[in-house]
Amino acid sequence: MIRLPFIFARGFVAAETLTETLPVVQRLADRGMLTTIDLLGEHVTSKSLALRARDAYIHLLHALSAHPNLERNISIKLSMIGQIIDEDFCHENLCLLLDEARSLKAFVRLDMEGTSILNSTLRIFESTFSDYPENVGTVLQAYLKRTPKDVEHMCKLGARVRLCKGAYQESPQVALQRMPDIRAQFLTCMRTLLRHGNYAAIATHDDTLIHETMSFAQRQKISPSKYEFQMLYGLRQKTQEAIASRGYNMRIYTPYGKMWLPYYVRRLRERPENVTFLLRNILRS
């Protein structure tokens, strides 16, 4: 199997190893950014590999705890720790990880994948949330037709939610297809999260959605300390810094690892301008 060189992913992925990633995260922190680290990978079908991924996540938390000035905040995919093998097995692995997160005062975000495992992801999240309310949160995708109801439910639970548009290809039966419709639903969900949620994470690079979020919060007299914006590593650095300079919390989702290809492909598929960004990055090297 031919493996593409890392130069193709460098614009969107911090590094291939944790050792190389930590200085990148430190530089982001020095610029006043919050960070979430994500070890890339998904859809593990072997129990031994799932256990290895669980232990890698635990190692990541401990590595961050060794750097007092870095946040202990990571994002994981449940399909990395056994979700598509056996839900109970995944739940056990997650609880072991969250035990470590609680002892280290860390936070673990359960990333959202395709709709084939959406119900499973929310079940596993809810089965752990009551025991680890300060240490675990989830993600909801605005383009799914069911998401407004899921947002309301998470607000009732008091769960921390990251709201994003959604990056997976889904059918018209379950997902909105037109960008104006997705934006409108994103704004509906954002308003609910800001008014009734627990420290909402508004994850978008869309200027319209950013400005509407700021305007809504100002009208509702919601302090910028009550929510945060999130953007992906490598994209719109000047915008990230501009938002942070205005007193808003800005978190950079910072992925690393050797299993970067699926993530890389989704980034290119999301926005045509990402292809231009990638080519500039390669030619600059």
C-alpha cells in the first residue's frame, strides 16, 4: 500500500507524533488560544488495536498534565476504542479513560462520526455523562435534521456540546443538503445552546455564523466567557487571532498522528478553497 508523504497533510495536521505536536500546541497557547488535541484514527475493528488506542489517549492526557501551562483537553472518536466491535467493550474503555481524565482534571470531547453510529455515540455519551459531568462532552452536527431536538435534550442534561455544520456525506433523508438551510439550522441550534446550554462550543469558519453568534450573544447579554468559538488547526489563523483579541474564547482543534488521510480528505471536501490552501502549503515547503 502506497502511503502519501506527510507534506500533503501538514496544512491541516500538526504533526505525526505527539512529541512533535506538543511544541505546536505550546505555540498556539502562547498566542492566547485554547486547544483541543485529537489523535487521528477511526473505525478500529480489532480489540487489540482498540485497547492500544485507549492507552494512547490516556498517555496523551498524562503528557499534557506534564506541561502545567497546557490545557488537558482532548477529542476522541469512540470508533477508535471499540464502538463498532462491541458497545459494552467501548463503554468500558471510555470509563477507564474518563477515570484518568477526572483524576487529572481533564476534559474529553466525544467526536461525532457518520449517522450509522450516531445513536450509539449518544447512548454511550449519556451512559457516562452522569458519572463524569465535568470531564466529558459531545458534538452535534447542524446539517442533520434531528439535531435541533438533540440540542434541546443536551441542554436539559446540562451537557457541553460542540456545534458544527457536519463533514460527512449523508443522504437527503437524514441531512440538509443546501448550505442556506444548513446555516439556518446552525443558527437555530446556536441560539438554543447559548441561551440554555452549558458552555457551548460554536465550531465554524463561516463569517456569517460567527457574526450572528456574536450579535445574538450581545443582544441577549450573554458574556463571552459563557461560550467559545472553535476552528480547525491551520485554517484562518488571522481570523482566529482577531476573534481572540476581541476577548472571545477561541479554541483550535489540533489533530495529529499517522492516520491522517480520512481527516485530510474531509477537509478538502468541505471547502474548495482548502485545495488552494493545500497547494500553497506544498509549494512553500
